[in-house]
Amino acid sequence: MNDFLPIILSILAALVVVGGLVPVLMKARKTGAKYPGTRDANDPAQSSAAGGGTLVEDRPDAVTAPTFDGTVADTDVPDDAAGLETIAVDTPAPVEGRLTRLRARLIKSNNILGKGLLALLSGDKIDENVWDEVEETLLLADLGTEPTMQLVDALRERVKVLGTRSPEDVKAMLREELIKLVDPSMDRSLNVERKGDRPAVVLVVGVNGVGKTTTVGKLARVLVAEDKDVLLGAADTFRAAAAEQLATWGQRVGVPTVRSDIDGADPASVAYEAVKAGIDQEVDVVMVDTAGRLQNKTGLMDELGKVKRVIEKLAEVDEVLLVLDATTGQNGLNQARVFAEVVNITGIVLTKLDGTAKGGIVVAIQKSLGVPVKLIGLGEGPDDLAPFDAESFVDALLN
């Protein structure tokens, strides 16, 4: 018996070692990064923590979904199971209703662009001092130098020819000229139609704090209401709770979210997996949320370019929406220029447009980039996002 004791102890020791290695090997299998698709020469090799552990969530149940705790759970469970709460899938108000509410909020705001100009141009005497004040008002409203001079010259000529300064005539004249500047002829439609066997891909970019993730959630809500099959990609892998925030929006509107369970995962890999899942699941639209980044940080901007380039190994990026905080004024214009150089912006989403003095940024951005403002938001509510309409916007400023 004593002769067999060393052998038995050796076997037991070996079993203990193997048992300890099994969890490690399983974790390595889960997080080991295999970068699918053809890699470019300048793509860095994937580390074991970059891009691994990407989770493709099941489509949330339209009636119940698990209380979100940062993990992905099977939503296909009994309604009376512990930890579940009833979640009614959100549906947005009709476009007309959203536009009416946004217009009402803008009208109530203390905007100086429309009201200030009307007060100046309706006076008994319009001399050079008045025109100087008109010019100053437009510049304070972030209209930009070139559009300001264009509008002032047009108003000067029309006031001279018109010969009347009644409030009604001045308002009509100002409305016509502002609408020309805002340019209703620009195509403000969203490219969200499925093309053949590929979904439409929408990439949402911008600096920190402008509301990108919220915009993605609100827009997903609108698209679902239009009977589109949507999938979300949480490629903002650096901001704490960004993926959870996006997944919560997905649960609310009944769409799946592709995200990583590893902090600091490679955003390009997550974006790639989102588009791949969208193709496999034959969805109509894949919307990819990206990390906020300062436009003057070259490395971060290069990374954003990589996200777009990696996506395009699978499908064309149909829409690149730049989200801007309207209250940042000319700084927002500088951001727009840099982002446009990196990812070819196709549309602008202006948030916080109830920042009263900043309404002119709509004109400045469009004039500078030739890119239309496609969506506007005036608040944090789920329906506070609507298509931009030039005439409605100008009417709100002048009322």
C-alpha cells in the first residue's frame, strides 16, 4: 500500500493542477481576440483584452425585459421570474407632433436672433448705427461673418426698395431672407434604407457631452416606429456605463445591442461585430455609437477613422451624423471641420438648440461644410428630437 501512496498523491496533484487550469483556458477562449476579416497593414495586433468578449444580445422582449445590471441575460423567461419588470416598448409621437412641441419650446425661449432683428428693423429710423447693431446681433447669434454680411446687404437693399417699415412687412422680409440662408433646398433625408443584402449603416460621432448615445437611442425609437428593424452597436468602449446606457435604450425600443463585456475594448472590433451581426440578422439599419473625442487629439481622431474603415470591410457607411451642442457656437463649427476631414460627415444633429443666441450656428455650419442639419433636439425627453425643417425653424425664431 505504501508503494502506491506516492503514485496516488501524484495523480491527485495532477488533477488539482488541471482543475485550476480549466477556468483560465475557458476565459482565454472567451476573451481571445480573433479579428475577423482582412486586416490592414497599419492595424495593430489585437491583444487579449481588445475587442474580445463581444456580446450580441438577443432581441429584447416587447413586453418584459430584465432589470439591467450591466450583464446580458436571456430575456426569454417567465413573466413572474424574479428581477423582471414590465417595460412597455416606447413609440415616439408623430413627426408633426414632435415638430409642434419643439417649435413651441423654441418660440418660448429668449432668442435674440429673430426678436432682436425685428425690434431693430421696425424702428422709426434705420441709419448706420442700426445696421451696425443688426450686424452685431447676427454675429452674437453665431451666424458667421460671411452669412452675416450677406444677410445685412440683402436687408439693406430690400428696406431701401420697400420704403415701408411696418412690423408685418419687416417680419415677412426678414423671414424670406433667413429661409434663404438656412437653405430649404438641402437634402435632409436620412440614408436608412436597406441596400440589397446589406443593412444601412449609421455612424454617430462627436465630442464628449453632446448627447451622442441619447441621440442614437432617440433615433432608434423613431426608426422602429417606422417599422424598421434596427440593431445598435456600442462602440463607445471608454466611457463608463456608455454600453449600458445604449443597451437600456435598446431594451426600451425593443432592439438588440452589440457590446463588449471588457473595459477598454477595441471600438473598431465592436463596430465590426455590430455590422456583421446586422448582416447575419438581416436588419434594416445598424446604428453605431462611438466614443466622444476632442477634435484636437490626433490619435483619437485617427482611431475614429479606423472605426469607419473597419466597418467598410463589411458594408458601406451610409450616414455619418455629427452631433453638436448648439450652445458651443463657433467652437462647434471648428469641431465640425475636423470631424468632416476624418470621417466625411453627411449630416448634423444639433442638440440643445433652445440655447437662444446660438440659432445662427445652423447657417454657419451649413455654409462652411455644405452639410445639412438633419435633426434637432431641444431637451432630454425621448421625443425631443425631430427632423430639421428650414421654414419651421425660421418661423420659431420670428415668433
